[in-house]
Amino acid sequence: MNDRSSPTSQKCQSKEAVICVQGLVNRFGDNVVHEGVDLTLYRREILGVVGGSGTGKSVLLRSIVGLKHPNDGTVEVLGQRLNALSGSQRSQIERRFGVLFQRGALFSSLNLQENVALPLIEHAGLPREEAEYLARIKLSLVGLAPQAARQFPASLSGGMIKRAALARALALDPDILFLDEPTAGLDPIGAAAFDQLIVTLRDALGFSVFLVTHDLDTLYAACDRVAVLSQKRVLVADTLERVAETDDEWVQDYFNGPRGRAAQRAADTPSSKE
């Protein structure tokens, strides 16, 4: 792994950063997915990560949370260089992550209360009764009714699964929440409600959000900054307005095409900001 200085490292020093990725390289055999990715996530920020198919958005997320070991570069999270930590030290850092995978990844044999209680029992060492009490609080926090606690994933709508998975991701009160396509499969009303829920919880609980998405409405409704993955690196990471001005064919088609203009108009309407 490299220790080289870069513009990203200077940004990390200038503000309170919770994630600093520098010079990241990811390969699968001869296929190079990332080649020198630099990216920073700041405290209490919601950062949206976008890019075309095959640009490695989810691979980047997995590299940061420790599910994929990068081939080169450094990942610094909450002030710690992950590859320099022992297994137990790294485990302590990873307990400060909350992760919501695209399909929810709930255990089908457990009801919602048991799903959310599981990390509290396994990682926090809480007794089952106390863990399930806290699980019910988390389920309420994400907007699920009390009776949902006893339901099993197979009986739930897509929106309820997303909210239950979010409750589990929040079980250990994380400092950083990782979301992988959180609105995929939801209808527009459900997706908009989920976007607003993320913003509300961020404002109330103070965590940072690393959000992989292709949903333009989510970018406009929830994100403080947007990072575009292109050409095996981060092409630009800035506010939506500045990203949309980037002189790149994919960026222009994505942000200034018909769907991009519609998402921007929706974000600018008074009702969308209430």
C-alpha cells in the first residue's frame, strides 16, 4: 500500500474527514476496475457515488468496509489506516459502520425484531431481552409500526424490507452508514420517503453517509456532494451544481438529459423541500 501524498490527503487534513481513500487500485485478474481512486467523506455529510455500469461503485464500497482487499492504495477510516490495524483493532472500527445492502440481506428465518437484535447480541454482547427491546426502538425509528417487529421478511413489501434493513444497519449506532442502491426496486413514493428518512436520521443522529446510487431523485433530495466514477477513477466530487457542469459526455447525458432535468425540477419545487 502507498503512503504517497496527494490532493485528497490535503483535503483530509483541512476538514474533519471520516473516510479518506487515496490511490486505490482494484483488479480482478486482468480487469482493472479502479486505478488511483481518491475520495473523501466528511463528518455528517451525505455523499452520493454514481457512475456507469462497470465503473465499480459497489466494489469501492466493499473495499472501504473491508469486504474486498484492494490491490494498492490506502483506506483511512475514522482516523485509522485500515491495513495497518490488527484483526481485533479493525473489528472495533468496523463496528462503527452500518451497512445496508441493495437487497436488504435480512435473515429469512428471523423476524424483524430478531434481525435487528442480532448485531446487538453478537457484537455488543447484550442479553436477548435488552437487545430485542432496543431492536423495537430502532424499528420505530425508521417508521415501522410496532406490529412489524414480529413479521418475517417474506411477508413484507419492498419498502418495509428496506426500512427493516436500515434499522439493523443502525443497531450499533454507527458513525458511518453505507448504503448500496437503497431505493432500488421501490416505487417513486416509497423511494422519496426513504430519501427523506435518511436525511432526517442524519440530521438527528449525526452520522455520515456513503451512498451508492443510480437514482437521480435521491441525489437531488439527499446528497450534499456527488462523486462520479469514470475512467477507473473519481472524475469529479463536488456539489450537484458543479458536477452537472463537468465537461464529460457521460456526466452531461446523466445530469442534463431529460431525467436529470426532471429530477432537478422536482427538487426545486416547494413541496419537495418541506
